[in-house]
Amino acid sequence: MAAGANAPRGQQTPDQIVRDIEGTRDQLAQTIDSLVDRTNPKNVARRTLDNVKAAFVNPDGSPRLDQIAKAGGAVVGVIAVVVVLRRVVGN
């Protein structure tokens, strides 16, 4: 940090105050850029897709058969419930 940046506010020179303001402005700009990047819909979608892929694919690229089997079983279960309900209701 600039020399004298730790001096009490009343003892700072105008140049030190300007440097403090510029530093604060730079930090704020970086924070805003980070927030914009983090909330960008494309980036949110990419992170979500990466998380879903990570659930079904090992880091080495091989499929996680245990997770795939669980998801497949859940899909078959939901389909079975829908079929049974449709028959019971009579559609």
C-alpha cells in the first residue's frame, strides 16, 4: 500500500486520499465484475451442467454406473406410478 496509507484520515495528504479513492474504486470494479460473471445466465447454466455431469461421470471420464442406475430406477419408478394412476383413474 502507499506510504502513509495507515496515517489517520486527518493527517493524509490530498495525494494519499486520491490514491485511497482510486484503490477503493478498483476494488469495487473487481467486485462488480466478479458478481456479473457469477450471475451471468450462461455461466450459471454451465456450472449447473458441470455439476450434473460430475454426478454421472468420474473425473477420469468413466461413467458412474451406480449413479446412473439410481437415476434410471427413479425414472422407471415415476413412469410406473403414472401408469398405475392412469389405470386406476380410468383414462
